[in-house]
Amino acid sequence: MSTGANNVQLVIITGMSGAGKTVAIQSFEDLGFFCVDNLPPTLLPKFLELMKDSNNKMNKVALVMDLRGREFFDHLFKALDDLAETSWVSPRILFLDADDSALVRRYKETRRLHPLSPSGMPLEGIRQERMLLEELKGRAQIIFNTSNIKPKELREKILNEFSVNKQAIFTVNVMSFGFKHGLPIDADLVFDVRFLPNPFYIENMRPKTGLDQDVYEYVLKWNETTKFLEKVTDLLSFMLPHYKREGKSQLVIAIGCTGGQHRSVALTEYIGHFFEDDYVTRITHRDIKKRKETT
């Protein structure tokens, strides 16, 4: 099996009937995506195999999935969970929504029957569909409400969001800090390393920082440090792709010790460099110049 299909963009278009999925798929065609309308979720695993074997001929794919059965959801969620374990494709769910009143108006204007309301009462079908789609909407990375926008405006929103020139760079910011100077207000994840042996109590290391080689080696030589780094890098290796896939542009990871001079600095350097081959990584030391004689 070919592994050449790296960095494949996969967009799953779903949402409420009448919310604009036809306009959406036409917009993705304009962006050069390979598009499939109304693909049954049961066929998604087979289609993904086809994508992977295409030798980069299908590196931008958009699929419309009109889900109205519980078994369809089960197949789709299983496929999405499997995709989360892969590195060759970046799936995103675009959910198109609209207020009940707007959907009822559109059904009346087109004189179409709602697929879940064979009796001809569109509001009943809309409410059933909204309940069915609730969990899927919660898993969507992008939600567009089309109640008050024209098809042309929806097309523009999609072109702006998914144009290759608009793709955001995901940045991992790793920061050291000292708890006695306060928690960093912009941190997404905070790790407290005050349980590790403190170089402050080694007289010749006290005036130095974790940027000095002897301090760095002292912090990293302990078994508890090794175990901590193994666990935290494993955790972050799992979490970072999910943050990126969610559409987050940056993540701030804060490593804190007492004064922000020794332990947190050394570990921030280690963790930052650990991920620099896979992500745009920035390392900062917030409190490294706030030297005091108490820790």
C-alpha cells in the first residue's frame, strides 16, 4: 500500500437538510477538491483506502454525508476515531446549520418534503434531524449558520476558510515560569515540576539557570525527571495533533518551578526541542531574569 498520500485534506460536509450542502460541495469543487456527494458512511473506510492508494492524486477531498440513521453515525464515528490515529490525513467536519424558521421557509419555497417528515410537515422532520445530528455537531471543527446569508456569501465563507493560502500554522509555545511570580494567564496547559530535586540548593549552581549545561544535566539526571519527561512527551504527542486538527492556531505549554530559574528552564528546553521537528516551536523563559535569593 502506498504511503505517498501525506497531508491529505479531508473535509466531511454535513448538517441540516436545506442548510446549504449543495452550495458547499460546489464551492469545494471550485477550490480543486475531489468531491463526492451523499457518500454513505459505511463506505468511508473503503474510500479512505482508495485515497491512500492514489499516490497524491486525491490530496484534497470533500465528502457530503447526509446522515439520518443511527447505524450511519456509528460507522462515521468509528471511521473518525480510526483517522485520529493516522498521520497521513487531516479530517475536518464542516457542519451547516440554520434556524428552524429559516429551514421551514426554504422548504415552503421549494415545495420539497423533508426526508424525515413524509407527512409533509417540515418542522417535525427538522426537529427530528436536529436531534439526530446533535452529537455530530459537537464533533465539528467548523459550524456555519446559514439562516441569514445568501448562497454567494456561504460560498465566500467556504473559500476563505479552506483556501490553501489561508491555512494557519500551528505553533507550540513552551514557556518556563516561577510559581512565586504567578501563573501565566495565557497558558493552555500547566505542569508543576517543583517535586524534582532543586539545583538552587547546590551553591555553585544557585546563580546559574537551566540554560547552563551543568544545571541542565543536574535536573535531567534523576530517575523521576526521566519518568516525568517520558510521560509528558507521550501525553503531548497524543494531544498536539488533536489540538491542531481542531483548528487551534497555537498552544501554550507552561512548565513551572518555584522561581523559574533552574528546573522549569531546563525542562522547557528539553520539551521544546523534543517537538521542534514536527511543529513550529517557540521556547520562552518568562522569569529567568527575576533572580531572587529565596525559592
